[in-house]
Amino acid sequence: MATAPRRKRRGDTPPPRTGSSEIEVLRGFLDYLRSSICAKVEGAPEPEVRTGGVPSGTNLLGLLNHLTFVERSTFLGDRVTDWSSTFHSAPTDSVAVVVARYRETVAQANDVLDGCTDLGAPVPRPRPNNRAPSVRWALAHMIEETGRHAGHADILRELIDGATGR
């Protein structure tokens, strides 16, 4: 009897151990999700990494590209006029380029967050004439947004090459 090919499985990474303050918990979980989605995209083969795995056309590179824009908008004040276009990476962007761009954006966002001690204060971002959300809201939103798309990435990666795990 033939056996099914063995699926690639990474060990699951448990939820993060964080400090006990609200900001440590929120930032710990956000960084955990940020790392999880990078791990889903890294090592994914071309051209599958940019090929839609579902009828909407959602693909791994597009998800990470979108999250880069959401991070930049939320924490750095960048204005995005066409959110649907953020789900597409440039045809010349490699996995390494998209992951590096995301990680650089995350580092810049964390630099902003490092200066935030009051969760009720607005995110200090340069966007004149536009009220910034509270740091608490921004962190909760990014946890929700990143977690949602990390779940999509889990499914897409498994469809591509059978890789599972966080």
C-alpha cells in the first residue's frame, strides 16, 4: 500500500510569555503574530507565493504586502488611498524583498511604540488634520488585523506545499 507524502510541519510556537502590564501583553502578542506571518511567507516557493489560492486571488505575498501598509498607516501615519491595491505586490518583488520591507516597517513601528507609555494617548504620528487613534486601539487593531491575515496565510501555505505549524 502506498503511503501519502509526508507533510512539512514546523513545531508550533506557543503564545508568548509577556510581562504583566497591558502594554507588554499587547506588544508581546502583536510581535508573536508578526513573526508567525513572516514564517508563513518565508520559504514559500515561486510562483505559488504570489498565486491566488482562493477565488478572491488572495496570496501570501499580497497578505504580507497589505500588512506592511496597515502597519505604516496605523503607526507611521502613511495615507493609503486604495486599500485593495495593497493586497498585490510588484511582480519583481521577491519573497526576501517583501519580508524585509515588512520587517523594516515593523522596526519603525516599534520605534514609535517604544516612546508610548500611555495607552490612552494618541499614536504620535505625523498626519495633520487627522485624529490619531489611541495607542491601545492601534495595538488591538493590529493584533486583530495581523491575526486574521496570519490565519489566511496558514491555509494558503498549507495549500501550496503542505507546510503547517506556527
